[in-house]
Amino acid sequence: MTTLIISVAPIIFLIWMMTKKNGVPSHIALPITALIVGSLQFFYFNTDFTLISANIIAGTLSAITPISIVAGAILINRLTYLSGAESTIRKWLEGISRNKVAQLMIIGWAFAFMIEGASGFGTPAAIAAPILVGLGFPALKVAMLALVMNSVPVSFGAVGTPTWFGFSNLGLEHAMLLEAGQVSAMIHMVAAFIVPPMALRFVVSWKEIQQNYVFVLISTLSCTVPYFLIAQWNYEFPALVGGAIGLITSVMVARTGLGLVKEGEQENQSSAVSSAEVFKAMTPTLLLIVILIVTRIKQFGIKSMLTDSTEMLSFSFGALGDFSVSKALIFKLSNILGTDVSWAYKTLYVPALIPFLLVAIISIFVFRLERSTVTQMFAETGNRIKMPFIALVGALIMVKLMMTGDQNSPIMVTGKAFADLMGTSWQYVASYLGALGAFFSGSATVSNLTFGAIQQTIALNVGLQQTTILGLQSVGGAMGNMVCINNIIAVSTILGIANQEGYIIKRTVIPMIAFGAVAAGMSVVV
């Protein structure tokens, strides 16, 4: 019991710091928590100081991945704004429908659904949220909406990575992996009846949601029905194809006004934008989508090139570790301080250089931006990522240290305690363990990799269906995106929101708990 209390105490302290009145900013709270966890590892868990130091180094380096993605997303956001493309897109979307609910569902739900299916890595919020802010929606409310909306498609995000890679270490046959995907798809589809309304409530009133609920339902089902059907035979394309079908359907239905309350007059002809103007303004977004799809779907053959780990050169940094570079420019530092801790950065696959920076460079010429504008773009991007970088370093060091100790690590101790407490009733809370993993790590894939084994072991020990419990774990990893610290920092940074992480967590945890309740109920019937 003492070990359990000590294991969870830093997280409780972190949540208290960030959510109390006049909460502590994340760039202060997270490093403090990391320091506390490190001290507990050394003084209570008797972890070797060298191993602690190695994880601190790996955690610091790991922050390069999320911060580079955030920087790329901010760069595209600044380019879209400074080039005037944002204004054109706003006029075009208002031409489709001036209804706020329609705009939020088209961009915040269907469009983000498709982007998640293609890429993951937090790119849905990075691309969709700035568009919504450009339409005039408040940044803080959009941030919460984006976090909650980006949950249902996540189990099959980045062409199914959380499913096929997240459970890759469990030795599952294809049929069992497919069945686990089917379970998660079914739960997600049912939960989707409450997720968009709860997300919309952050931005609009319940009355507006009720008045436009027919459209909300059509937009929701146009994504989730194909998503569920595709999951019956494939675990790579449900979110990508479901999102694409949902986006097209949502736009078409919004144009007809079906299920929508009319809000004001449509744009008159003098203020309407031409197809050519819309296409030019959407060039960065279209390029992002095309490049993400081409580089993520393995059938195109480019993904294997961008992830080729064949070593090209290597050399020793002495006591620090062994450094290597692969043919795909994967930078790796292994055997850090003589331990088995390692770090890697997939330069060409992480969506920072490709597609964000690449698209930004292409778009500079498309929009014929002046040198001063380009300089402003990069300067504003650099200024925005300073404090978030410190926060992410703190978060990732904390995560690494919470996972240090294998089966005796604080995070595994917490998971086992939950399992021992619940016994055969474990299925009712299994998704929350997955959410805990996403909260810590910032990734549904990492949550599945971390807790998939313990979920499988629990299922076997208490006699529950493996695929059901793994499906619940996958759902949990997805719904954990709502409260994931990394995601909150990322979307806040992109939208220029400062010191509101604790407020966001307090609000988004409510739909996450509701999502888990749906998963618990569905665990009886799937």
C-alpha cells in the first residue's frame, strides 16, 4: 500500500498544482514533478543513479519529437494567417454554411477525423484548430473541443499504428488483433453519440446543439459507420477512409441546410470567393493531406524509405552512449550512460520536416511572400515554442522516470493495484488504465505498448476475453488524448494560449470519464 501511495503521489500533486485556483504553469509544474519522481526513484525505489540520469537524458531528447511537430504546425498556421489564406478559407466555409455547429462539425470533427487517420502525432488539432479560430471561435474553447473530438478515430490513427504496432509485442495472431480492433471500433461508434455534443458544448449552447442535432448526427454517423464497417476486415484504414467519407458527406449536407438552423444570410456574390482562390488558399492543407497519406500508407512504398533503420554511420560518444544515423536519417543514441536506455528521432517520418516544413517552403513560393513576411513567420514560431519546450522536457522526463523499473515501476505498480482491486470486474475500468497511459505518455500507441501486456495478463488471470480487454485498452488510450498533457501543451501553444493547462484538464476530464462509462457498459455486450 505504501508503494502504491508513493507511486501515485507525484501525479496527484501535479494535477493539484495545475488545476488549483491560480494554478502553476505547466513549464514550472512539470519539471517540479519530474524532480519529485526522480527523487523517489533514488531514495525509495533504490534505482541506480546512472539509470535515473540516463532516463533524464532520454526524456530531454524525446522532447524534440513533439516540439518539432508543434513548431511545424505553428509555422503553417502563421503562413496561412500572414498570406491571407485564412481569411479566404473563412469566407469559403461561411459560404458553405454560416451555422456555427456545421462549421465545428465539418472542421473539428470530420476533417480532424480524416487527418488523425492519416497521421496522428497530434496533427489533427494542429491543422484543424487554427482554422476554427480563424473562423472567429475563441481559442481556449476551440482547444478543448479539438482535444475531445480527437478521441474516437485515435485507435486507428496514423494508418492504424496504435492497434497494429501498439499491440505488436503481445504475440497476437492476425485474427485476434483484428478482433481487438473490432471491439474498439464498436465501442468508439457508440461513444460517438455523446462525444461531439459534449465537445460542441465547450463552444456553443445546448440549445444550439439541440436545434442542429440532426446535422450533428448525420455528420457523426457519416464518419463512424464506414469506420466501423472497415474495422471488420482491416485495422489500418477505418479512421482515414471513415473521415474522408464523413468530410465529403458533412460538406454536402451542410450545403443543403439539412438539419441546420439558418443563421444569417449566405455570402452574397460580391463577397463570395472563387474556386481558384479557395484552391490556392487551401494549398497548404491539401499538400499536408496528400503528403501525409502518401508517406503513411505502406503500399505506396515511401513509408519504408522514410523509416529505413539500416545503419549508415555510427560512432561513440564515450560514456554518454553510442550514436548512429540510418539511411532514413533516424538519429539514435543507444546505451546511454552504459544502460539499455536509448533515444531515436525519425527525422523524415516525424511530421515536422515532412510535411510541415516542406509545405511551408512550397507555400512561400505559391503565395509569393515577401522576405519580411517569411522572417516574421519563423520569428513568431520560435517565440511561441520556448516555454512549451521546457514543459515538454519536464513531462517526458517525468514519463520516463515513472516507467523506470519495469514491473516494479511506479506506473506498473499503479496498474497492478487497480487490477488486484477489481478482479473479475476489471472490464469496467480497463479503459481508464489505457487513458492513464495516454495521460502519461502523450500517445495511444505508447499506452498500448506499455499497458497492453498487463491488460493481457489480467484478462488471462481472471478469465476475461483477451480481445475485449485489449479493445478496451485501445479505447482508453484514445480517450486519454482528451487529458494528455503533451496534447494540451501542443494545442495551447499553436493557438497562443498561455497558462491554461490546468483549466483545460478540469474541463476535458468530464467527457473522458463519460467516454469510459460508455466503454464499461459496452464491455458487457461486445
